[in-house]
Amino acid sequence: MLRVFTSALLLGLLTQVVLCQDTNLREVKQAFDDANIPEDIDLPFDPMFLLEVSFPQTLGPAIVLKAGVQLPRNATVGPPLFAISGYGIRDGPFVIATVDPDAPTPQNPTNAQIRHFLGGNFEPSRRSPGRAVLTNTTAAISDWRQPTPPAGSDAHRYIFLVFNQPQGFNDQTLVNATTPVALFNISAFGEAVGLGSPIAGTFMLVAPDPA
Ligand SMILES: *[C@@H]1O[C@H](CO)[C@@H](O)[C@H](O)[C@H]1NC(C)=O
Ligand SMILES: *[C@@H]1O[C@H](CO)[C@@H](O)[C@H](O)[C@H]1NC(C)=O
Ligand SMILES: *[C@@H]1O[C@H](CO)[C@@H](O)[C@H](O)[C@H]1NC(C)=O
Ligand SMILES: *[C@@H]1O[C@H](CO)[C@@H](O)[C@H](O)[C@H]1NC(C)=O
């Protein structure tokens, strides 16, 4: 009995370590709903694909996000790498955006959203059955910014979203590299440029550095 329990526990632990990434669309959607994300960013979230966001580490393997995981800030230097998986991955290009709706604090997000990344022209590459790495073929509009939640704040949500890239996206003039990153609104931006609903996404939590 004890041995069965122990091996079940071990298997559980191993599974957690090996599968520390999103593997189930329903779970990702549930995690978004549980964290109130669709409401807070004014976007429906019914993903068609799983999004893999991985953060390279100086020591050891990259960390792949599982929706809702909390990472230490120093693991989020990035820039992150992206892949999508699922059935019927279509051709690109795709737009990827990352926003923080919790700045400066989740209780009083008066600067939100902070735009932590915005880039177009991601194309599926290194395709294998059911999975494709997403590789940018142009520079990002807004380069990756590492999370910097202010001291004293609760952890912030950092939300990664993939959209089908609309025609003419490369000609948009609403956001460029010098546009302030605060008071961004991914829903309003998406409406203006025709992003539609996200087709994949995930998110992480990052708290301020320990004092
Ligand atoms: C992050 O900081 C923790 C302690 O605060 C340390 O143990 C860990 O090695 C650091 N990780 C990286 C990637 O620097
Ligand atoms: C893709 O993005 C990376 C990181 O933002 C950047 O260094 C690189 O130049 C981009 N690739 C192209 C082809 O622009
Ligand atoms: C960048 O966008 C801002 C608006 O956010 C605009 O005022 C500025 O002219 C743009 N700069 C360039 C180089 O297009
Ligand atoms: C963001 O834009 C949407 C329109 O797409 C709007 O409904 C919402 O109120 C805006 N959010 C904020 C915080 O201004």
C-alpha cells in the first residue's frame, strides 16, 4: 500500500517536472478564467492552439511556462522564445503581444496595461507534426521588457497572446518603438488594427524581488 502510494507520488512529481508546460487547451482556458484575465483585458479567450513560451536560463534548461505559474523575476530576463502546438497549425504570419494588467499593483492598476512585448511577422518554422516554432522575420515593434513589479506589490500577471496577423499590420502607426509602454490596451489596439481574438496564449506571475 505504502509502496503504491510512494510510486504514485513519485510519478506525480516526475510528471510535474517533465510536463511543466501547458498540455491541455481546456486547462489553459480555465486558468485564464480563474485569473479573471478575459474580463480584465476585455478580450475573449478560446484558444485553438497551445502556446509554449520559454525563457532561456544561464544555467540549465529553459523554463517553459504553464498557465499561471509564478517565476522568480531573475528567470524572466528573456527574450522569450515561442512555439505553438495543436492540430491544423496554419501558416503565419502571427502577431504576439505580452501585457501586464496589474501595474503598478493588481489592486490599483492605474498604469495598466504595460506593454512588455509586441511583434508581428512570426512564421511557423521547424515544423514537426502538431508543433511549430514561431520565428520572427522582422524586428519587434516593442522589444521584450523584463517584468519589474514595484517593491511591495503583489505578483503581477504577464499575459502572452498570439493572433492571426491581419493584412496591412506592418503599416500600422499606432505603436512603435518609442510609444510609451504604459496605458496600453490590447483590446483597443486589436480592434484598431483588426487582430480579432487570440488563437493561443498563456501567462505567468512575477513578484517583486525579495527585499
Ligand atoms: C535567482 O535568485 C535566486 C535567489 O534569489 C537564486 O537562487 C537563483 O540562482 C537565481 N537565478 C538566476 C537564474 O539567476
Ligand atoms: C527577432 O527578434 C529578436 C529579438 O527581439 C531580434 O534580435 C532579431 O533581430 C529579430 N529577427 C529579425 C529577422 O529581425
Ligand atoms: C511613434 O508613435 C508615436 C505615437 O505613439 C508618434 O507620435 C511618433 O511620431 C511615432 N514615431 C515614428 C518614428 O513613427
Ligand atoms: C480597452 O479597450 C476596450 C475596447 O476594446 C474598452 O472596452 C476598455 O474599457 C478599455 N480598457 C481600459 C482600461 O481603458
